[in-house]
Amino acid sequence: MNDKKIAARFAAFVWYLNQDAGKPAAPREAGRLARENWEAFLPYADGKLRRLVSRRDPVRRHMAIV
């Protein structure tokens, strides 16, 4: 799975979890909805969010070594 898809799925997952503040979605349900609808979140998958979930992020590599 590429970084952009991972970031889009993460954005979808977080959005579904926080969709209704009074009655949050269950993590399992949010995960299912994110897997099915991640394409709608591609515009949010660039920049900092993409670097955050990227396995090739230099900060993560540095932290893994420490």
C-alpha cells in the first residue's frame, strides 16, 4: 500500500471516529468505513499527514535508531 493511500485511510478512519461527537463510532466500524471509502479522503492525504504515516519519514527513522 502506498503512502498516499495509507494517509487517506487514516484520515477517513479519524473522521469516522469523530463524526458525531455525542456518539462516536466504534473503531471496528470506523475501520471498515475507512477501507471502503478512503478514496474520498485523497485530497487530505498530502503534505504533513502523508509524512506522518510514511515509513520513510526521516524523523521516524531517527527515532527508530535511538
